[in-house]
Amino acid sequence: MTEGIPLADRMTHIDASGIRKVFDLAARLKSPIDLSIGQPDFDVPDAAKDRAIDAIRKGRNRYTVTQGDAELREAVAADLAREFGRFDGPVLVTSGVSGGILLALLAAVNAGDEVIIPDPYFVMYKHLVNLLGARPVFVDTYPDFRVRADRLEEAVTPRTRMIILNSPCNPTGAVLPAEDLAAAVAVARRHNLLLMSDECYNAFTYDSPFASAWPLYDRVILLRGFSKTYAMTGWRLGYAVGPAEIIQAMTTLQQYTFVCGPAPLQAGAVAAMETDPAQRIADFRARRDLVYEGLRGRFRVEKPGGAFYIFPQAPGASATAFVSRAIEAGVLVIPGGVFSERDTHFRIAYAAGRETIERGLEVLNRLAREAGA
């Protein structure tokens, strides 16, 4: 009998994503109402497809330089200059924002360091910090999901290396107001900390202008991408900007990990940046309103200001138990414990058609009513 193959010790620090576990459950259901996945239901702009296909046909199928094709880096730099008034930093094209997160943590965080993470959080942060032998320090943002500077301040120790901010936030949809962002940045500046700003959903901001950490502090690692704005989740393209030494270190690490982004898809991303996503954003704002109004009668729920998620409190003592009942009833949502140290809430992704959302709301409200909510 063959003995089990021993795995590296670091594998004890991470677990299979709870989101993937829901996908596995979904495979057993016939025609589920899927409100689980953070993937836009619109398609990549035709102009981006055409440019990528043209690049393939013209032979742009080889490696680019590690930091990314110059045309795309220049387009990103010009876009940031328009947004911030000026921009002259280096740009690194990454394998999605997720790839940028990994490279940034590898470049900046040592084993034994502490990384402050507001809770709820994007699932990857906790596991990657643990994988590096560092320690995630969670700062509670319940019940309204505001990142409070005094709580960040209390979490700082001599071992703190970095604060991670995510606005708009996955899973809550919360958007950092400019005053809260400035206060959080002030904590990082006071303690000379790095600040990683994950702005993957920056285009999906519904009620006020988006505020970025980038102009406020010279130790910001800014991560953005194309996956959500242009529905390119399978294209695996994002970008990072930040202090020159950090971006150089991330570029070196990319040489030995992702190598470079896909060359023809980088050409397509340039074309995508030339399109206007305003109508798609307006459509998602309407879906936000639909799901919020449809939940607030029976659920305790904060109105999200961005992204395409909402994070209601589950009726009863356990969100995991409520989500199990929802899945049994054919509605796929994600238990909040995937994104939090609490098991009190659950995530709905409203990146689905209006009819699908309405059907899901009907089932969720029925389950809440049966639970006495």
C-alpha cells in the first residue's frame, strides 16, 4: 500500500477556498440560482476582443518583457496621470490583481511580521500572509464596515509591517469615504508602514467619487486590474504601481513566478481602456438598489457603496447553517466565515441578471421568514 505523500509544512496554513467549496456543491444542483461568483455577467468589449485577435494573428504571441508590454504600461500611466493630475512611477503588469497581491507580499513581508487587515476581508489576504509565515492582525469593522483609524492604531505593534485596504470591498461592497481613507493613511504614515491598496473594483463606485490612497502617501502599493471593469476575469491581467524599490522587487519575483502577462491579451487590454464602462456601471448600480431594497425588510444589511456584493447578517446563530439551507433551496451564496473571523453574515454577488436576482431574493426572504426574521 502506497503511503500518503507528505506536503510542505506551509500547506497547513491554508485551506481550500470556501467559495470553491460552494462551486463543488453547485455542481450537484440542477439549474441553481447562482449569486455566488464575483464575475461580471456582461462580455469583454468587442474592441478588446478584436485587438487581441489581431495581435494573435500578427504574431504577438511571445513573451513580453517581465514588467509588461510598453504599450499597456504607457496606457496605464496616462490613465493614472489623468486621474491624479500627474503620475511618473513605474508600472508592473501583473497576472491579475491576485498576482499583484502575492508579489507585493513576497516583496515586502518577512516571516514574523504582522499585517493589519480590516475584517471582513478578501479571502486571499489572510491565507497568503499565513503562507509567508507572517501574522494577519484583524481589525473589526462591524456592524457598518467602516475602517476606523483608532482601531487600526490599536492594532499596530513593533512587528507591524503593512496595512491592507480594499475599497470598494469584497465581500461587503463598502467604499472608504475620503475622510476615513485619509485617517487610515495617517496611521500608516505615523508608523512608517507600507499600505497596500487593493482597488480592483474602483470603477464600481455608485454614490460618490472614488477616493484612492495613491496620492496621499509615498508608501502605497496600488493594485488595480481589468478583470471586473471589462469582464476579463479569465484574461488574468492587472497592474501594480508603488515605491520604485518595491515595484522592482515585484518585477524580479515575477521573473521567477508568472514570467509575464499574456502578450496578445495585453494588447486587448489597451483597447478595453479606450471604451467607456459607464452604462455597465449604471446597470450594476440599479442591481445594487434592487438587492438592497429586496433584503432590508427581513435582513440587517448595510447598503453597499460599490463593487457588486452585499453582506447581510444571517438570521439565527450561524451564517454557515443559513447558507446550507439556502443552497439546499437552490440559491448559491457564500458564508461570511470565508471572509471573516465571524460566522454571522453571508455574501451575495449581484453580478447576475435581474430575473436571477429576484428569484434569489424570493427564496432568501422565505428562508428568513421561516427562521423568524
